Amino acid sequence: MANELQWSALLSSQRVGQKSSNQHPTDHAERSEFESDYDRAVFSEPFRRLAKKTQVHPLAPNDHIHNRLIHSIEVGSVGRSLGKKVQHFLQQRHPEQAQIFDELALIVQVGCLIHDIGNPPFGHAGEYAIREWLAKHEQLVFYYADGTLRCDGQTREDLLLFEGNAQGFRLAARRDNPKCGYMRLTYAALGSMIKYPWASDDERAQKQKKFNVFDSEKELFTEMSTQMGLIRDDGTAARHPLSFLTEAADDICYRMLDMEDAVAMGIFPEEPIKELFLNIAGSRSPNDTWKPVAMARGEAINALINESVKVFKDNYKLIMAGERERDLKADFSEDYKARFKEINEYYTKIFSHRGKLGYEIGSYKIIGRIIKAFVLSIQSLCEKDNYEELEYISSRCFDLAWGEDFTRQNFKQDYDWWLRQTLDYVSGLTDNYAIQISREIEGVLTP
């Protein structure tokens, strides 16, 4: 990248489909565009549905165990703290631009709030279930009987590598199709949520199984990245500097809070987890052993926030040159790296917990049953001339997911479009509703 990234472009309040705007948050006396972003996020259906989506433990019996909504709120809190510290750093470093950083912490908080909105039911197990079911039933979903593709090849690649991060960008960026609750957030907020600024056909996606952009949103992504000056000389996109803070907030929260949940679930005793937190916090005195787990966790999070900000500052020039791709924790001190390694060892036991395994096995059949029913329905639709010709079961599936009016209005859309709508619907289901819909499709009816 020949030129350094410019904050005046990076903090763009422009939205997809909106004419170019040079307005900054301070141009609005009553309510800034970034405050509007926050409101759009918290009042949206995809955000509310996170309350019934798994964080780590599916349908946990304890009500205070984290779900995706609580996790996202906590990530937003940590992200705001990171943003405040970096905001102060930038205002000191760029005093001539100090005013444009006034709402930087809010932008990061919005990115954190929406970072998981594209995740399907049952946590990461749901993601794997979608991928594996589609791969196993590739012929049914993507091909005609004679072996020719029913859909565009890139649609096939996107869905075989279905990614919650890319689904989240799809929900947060687009302005069409209100059935999916699209928010159309500002470029700055969208940039802060994108950890993997590439599409499924990029070799990094194939290697890491991570990407942030479906082919259906590639044009929106390119438009946004160009406006913010993120396109590098080789045509690829650099990471938005604030995305490192959003990612750090997520890394900090799930590692700390997953351990605390494991104590509440009876997977681990309290003392070793509290000791781990105190070690991260740098509290190794015997006088600190009286502290409850929650206090020790709070101190540990604060220490990790400070370490993340240190790494951001140390790598600021590299970040602003658009050359850094790896997360901040990759350059944590050796002591913090050792603690994270210890946490990763604890995860082995968390992920093999009996209650978690049972639901994850069941999630494959639940999600597969739903996808199959809707795939057969949209295939039927694409072979008919009008809505009235739809079979009874197919029409009921459409009514269930989108309603008759929406189906009639979009009857002439092609198979690719409907296939993506199907994955919008499936990924938007909560754990409970996915179970209910699966039972109804199977014919297991309850009062």
C-alpha cells in the first residue's frame, strides 16, 4: 500500500446506497450517524434473536450462562473501553484531527455488538452442520439430475464454506429485503466488524475457513473499502484499524467468560479458574485469594485491555500502512500467551462436555432437515409459472418463512437468490425455534 490509511476516510458515516458524504460525527448536534448505528443494531430482530442462540453451551439449564446476546453486549463493553483508550492515543498523536475521534469508542462498540449477528443456531456447531450437510447433499442442493449446476458456481462455493462472519456483513450492510432485518450501517461501523476482508474464493478463506464477504455482497464491500481507502496496490483490501479492537474485545470476552461459565456449569472447580484470572491480572499475592471469581475476572479483563492497547500502539504504523493482518493477541507478551495456552487446554474439556456433545450431534439433523425442506420447496417454485401451481407443502414452507405476499412479490427471482434467502432464514433461527421447526417438518407435533 503506497499511502497511509487516512482517518478522515476511515471514520466515514456514509452508508451503502447513499451518495458520498464527508460528514463526521460532530456535524450532527443532536444525534450522530454512529448513534443511529447503535440504535439500528440494538432494535434489530437479528440482534434480539441472539438471546436464544448458543454461545458455548446449547440450551444451558442455568439462566445466567452466556448466550450470544449477553456475549455481544459484554464484547461491546470491552470494545468501548478499548476504543476510549485508543481514542485518547489518537487525539494525542493527531491533535489537528482530534475532533473526528470523538465517537471512535462508539463505532467500536457498534462493531462489537453486531459481530455475531450472522451466526446460526447452536453456535459454531451450527456453522459446521450447515457446511457438512450441504457438502454431503451437494447433488441435491446445487445440481440438476444431469449433473449441470442449478446455481452460480460462486453461490455454491459461498454456501459450502458458510461463514457466520460473512452472513453478519450481509445483514448489517444491505439495504434491500427487509424480511431479513438489514440495518445498512455506516462504512466505519461495518469496517470495524470485518476481521477477514476477503471472499470465499480467496486462498485465505480456503486455508483458514474464515472470510467476511459472500459473492452477493462483494460489490458492496468493494465500494465501501474503496471509499475508506482500504484497497491496496494489489487490489486486495486492508483491515480497518478498528477491526483489531473489535477482534481483541471478542477474544478477551469469550476466553474469560467461557471459563466462568464452566465453573457455573460444574465443569471446573472455582479455585483453579480464579487463580488463572488472578495470574492474568498480575495479582499473585496471597492477600488476593479472598477475591471472588467475578472480581478476579474483571481485573483480568482490564489487564488484557491494556495489553491489547499496547500492541495496537506498538504496531500503529504497520496497521495504518494496511500491512497488518494478524490479530493483536499474536503479539501479546509471553506471559499472556502462556495464560491463553492454558485456557485453550481447558477448552478441550469444555468442548467434550456431555450436554454440549448431545446437542451438537442433534444440531446436524435439525439443521439438515430444515434446509432440505426449503431447498425442495424453492426448487419446486423455480419450476412453476405462478404461485398457484405450488404444491401444498411447498407453499406452507414459504408461508412459514416469508409469508405469501413476499413469496408472490419475488416469485420470479432465480434459484441463487432463493437459495441465499434459505440460508438467511436458517441462520436466523434461534436454537429453540430451529428445534420446533424441525419437529414440525418431521411431523412430530406437540400442543
